[in-house]
Amino acid sequence: MTLPPRDEPDSPRDLVGIGIGPCNLSLAALAHPLAELDAVFYEQRPGFDWHPGLLIEGAILQVPFLADLVTLADPTSRWSFLNYLKAHGRLFPFYFAERFRIQRAEYDAYCRWVADSLPGLRFGHQVDAVRWNPEREVFEVDFTHLGADGEAESLGRTYTRNVVLGVGTAPHVPDPLRPLADAPGVPVVHAADYLDHREALLAAGHVTVVGSGQSGAEVFLDLLRHRPAGREQLHWIGRTEAFSPMEYSKLGLEHFTPDYTRYFHALDEPVRDRLVAAQWQLHKGIDAETLAAIHDELYRRTVHGDWPDAVLTPGVCVRTAGRVATTRVELHLEHIQQGSRSRLTTDAVVLATGYRERPLGRMLAGLEPYMRHDDSGRPRIDEEFRLVLDPTVTGSVRVQNAELHTHGVGAPDLGLAAWRSAAILNSLTGKEPYPLPDRTAFTTFGLQERPGRVPQPRQLTPLVDGARNTDTRNTDGRNTATEKHRS
């Protein structure tokens, strides 16, 4: 089938963004006031859609509302969350609610408001290939325009000096469970699709949740709250040694600052890889309030003397799995510490097994001859979020939320989205439309000063008449940035 071409300007754009999730939506919002910047963003979905299967009623975003699309780079932006509230007549109710963290569904609604209002966003456009044209010294971006039914309607090509990849992550299904998830019959679904299958899961006899992170905890809690007391028939297992809380200490949260990002990037590759694996509790643990809510619900069900029919077992991996008479699932389990094995038969499985970066090989195949890779075969990414390309390529390809291996745990964090977008725009324009702070953490992460930073002399203020700090304000409030969403 030959599709009609879609008209695009022949002159190169300054910027083409691929993918419209929170990261590139942040970039689009901060790019909007820069009149000199010709930018367009492509997304294959028909509209903005942020983890729709996990917008569980009452689920709270694990970062403060200040981690919106723009505020930490430009608090005066018209695209801030506070301005969203004002535009909808909800600023005073939010003020009286005294909430530092908002519901996940509200964050999604805010992002939709920004996406619906911004020009330059092209939904229903699937990017097929990115190539470097050495004669014109521009990137060629080929795309397919999709109709409302998802079918291809026309082909197009645009030219650009710079590309920003923000294609996000995809649900991950472990190999032992992949045949079950792909086959019809017994519901074996990823948590990303939980709400689409919620009624069937609530009606199932016995349900097993696999995964000990935030998504697994939220799904387990929702199922627990909506199944009858004494007949919960729930099993929750995960590989981690405990259902562990997220690291929420204020100094611990400084791992999600630009200071730590710069420090991490300067480390040797083997050190970075060890750190990413060791720092899982910084972004893959469970919100302490969610853990408390689970315990409260379980405890409430013991009031009349019985224990709920719910089993919570950490430190367990699924070795293999299979179907039993097409109506049930059998999971073959191994307890990592005990070295013991057992079988669990269940009627439904929710895989809260996380996400992985979307593979870019097919889209970037045309750039492969120019790309530089690390010792593990991953793209090399410089401090300014640029793919390291052959020097003959005069344009740049930057990434958002695809640099965990080079920039650390802050890569998927929503709290760093505005800062990273501003840093990219500052670099692209060669100006400083968004002045950024040189220092963002009290912690000094290395013994050597970062190049270009001038140490400030320490000011010593003597005590007067033995005066002491008598500030008695409550210090129990927590800045609960996290995970995932860190997505």
C-alpha cells in the first residue's frame, strides 16, 4: 500500500522531540516562550496518556507538586501546576487541603491540560527512522501519520538540526512468565494494565501479585480493600529481601539533585553500574504511607479474631510457570535465602515487574555508524544528555529518561525533568533563557571540586551572649520524592 506524503517544511527545524511523556512535555512547555526556537514534538498515541492502568483511586504521586513540568526551572511559567489549579478555579481548595503531594490522577489531568494547550505537539505520529544527512548537515526524521483507528494514513519527513528522544519505558515481563502473559485464558496481566482488568481480577478466586515495588504494593492494597474479609485469597511475593520502604530522608533525597547527577556522570563506568544496582531503594522501594495503609487494612480485618486470607512473602523468585487445565496458573517458586522451592496455584496473576527503557535500535539504525558505545554496548551520553556521535555529525541527539547508566537514579525522576529540559534548552540556544543554580545539595559527593566551581569562603558568625538557635518548628514533615514515577 502506498501512502500519500504529508507536507512538512523543507527548511530544517531547530528541534524535533520524539515521544510526548512528562519529560518531553516539560521540554515543550519550557520551549514554548522561546520564539526563536522552531520545535515540534511527535507521539504515536492519539493523546497524552500517563500510566492509565495505574491511576488507582487515591494513589498518590511520590514527588511533591513542585515537581511539575516547569516550576523547578521557571516558577513563573504559565504551565505550572499552580496555574493549572487557578485556571480551573481550584486554587483555594488546594490551599486549604494543605497537600504537598497530589493524586496521580490529578497529575495526569494537569499534564493533559498542558498537552491540550501547547502548540507544536503532533499526536498520532509514529516516528519510524532518524538519519543523518551529511550533505545538508541535518537529521531526517521519517514518520507515519496514524488515523483515529491507529491505521497508517500518510507518510512524512521533516528535517531538524537537533533531536530529543523522550520515548519512555515499556512494561517488563520476566522470561519465565512471558508465555503466560502472551496466552489467552487465565488473566496474567502487567500492572501497567491493571485497571483494564480490575473487575476480572476482583472476581477471580485467588490472585497473586508478583513484584515488591510501589506498583505491586498499590495493586495489592486495592485488591485487599475490595475483597471480602476472611475470603481475600491474595498472595503477594517479590524478589527483594523485604517489602522495603523508599529512602525518604532529606539527605538521601539529595541523590535526586543536579549535583549528584554531575558527580555520578564523572565516575568510571564499572562504578556507575555497581551504584545503580545498589541504589534500588532510592527509587524502587515502597512509599512508607502505602506500607502503613496495607498494614492498617490487614490489622482491621483481625478485629474479630481471624487473620485475613492473605500471604505476603518477600525474598521469592518465580523460576518457571505454567497453566493448569487452562483455567489456573502454577508458579514454581524459590525462596532465595532458604534455598527452598514450592509451587503456588492461583487463578490470576498481576505482574508488577517494572519497566525497561524502550529499545531504540530500529528507530536509530540510520545513526548506528555514527554512534559511540560503552564497554557494555550501551550508547555513550555526555554530561549535557547528548548521544556521543562521530565528530562529523554537527547536530545533536539528546535523551530524556534513557540515561540511567550514565546519569544515575535521577534520570527517571519527575523532580529533575524541568531542570534537565532547561539545561537542554540553554545548551541548544547558546544562551541562558533558564538560569540554573550551580549548587543544589548540601552534600558534597566527591573529594574534588567540580571543574568550574569556585569554592565560596565560609562565613563564621560568632555567638552573641551565648545565644542559640531556639527554632522549635516541627521537623517531621517529609519531602517524599521517589521512584518510578520517576516516570
